[in-house]
Amino acid sequence: MTLADAATGGAVSHATLQREKLARMAGQIAGFFEAYPREQAVPAIAEHINQFWSRKMRSDFLAAFQTDSHELHALVRDAMAQIMPPGSG
């Protein structure tokens, strides 16, 4: 179920909405960096998420997309290995 389904009265869980929101936010970051060469864009996306997302957001993001990241922007998928889990580094 998507946000559009929720807007039309469909039942959707908070976890689903949160997953979609995090995917959308990460996609917006990737959209900004699309103009950069891939070798610069991927670490820049991870750096942005590591610096500006809260520990909870990073934790939720990594948990939500660790096993199934197909819906993420390709640059975000590539950056996932560089996104630091809370409590590391």
C-alpha cells in the first residue's frame, strides 16, 4: 500500500508510511547528486545521511531496507554500505 492508497482511505501501517517517507527522502538526496559522477555521488549521499539524519532515522532506514532495497534509487542502494548504523564510528 502506498501513501496514495492511504489518502483514499486504505489502511496502512505506521511502519509502511515511515518506510516510504525514508525512501522518498533518500531519493531526494540522490536526485540532487545525480548530476555528479557516480564515484562522487555515492559517498556524498552516505555522508549527507550520516551527518544530517538522526540516529533513529538511520536505524529505521537500515532496518527497513537491509534485506529489500529494490524500491530505493540506485545511488542510494550503492550508498547503503557507507551509511553508519547508530553507535558506530
